[in-house]
Amino acid sequence: MAVRQCGEVALPVPGMRQRMAAGKAEIIRKTVAAELPAMQCLQLARAEQRRGATLIDGQTVAEKAQKLWQDYLRQRMQP
């Protein structure tokens, strides 16, 4: 779930366990073969990120928070 604010989507930040795991991850080094022809960068493009998210639209943060509570969270809090 993501909340759109000022045109940007706020995504979750990695937790401490994820950061620690990333710090211990193996670094794979790749070498460039000398026989390959030189490559030239023609254009840079940002990779498109596809994530399952429900965007909550509203005029203010308070309105978005109210919709989040009413439409998603309140149902899950019921025993």
C-alpha cells in the first residue's frame, strides 16, 4: 500500500533486519573482457518499478489518513 503525496509515492523504508542482511550479502565482481568492443551510452532511462499498491487520493494528508482508516485498517482491527 502506498500513499500519494505531491505526485510522489511514499514506499516503505527497509527495516534494521533488511539492512543487516544487505550488509552481509555477497558482492559479485564482474570483469570486462578486453576483446569486447567499447560501448557508448546513448541514453539513460529509469527502470520502471512495478509494485502492487493501492493509491489513496485526497486533498490533504488528514483526508488520506481518514480514507486509509475507514476503507482498509478498521476492517482488519475487528476481532
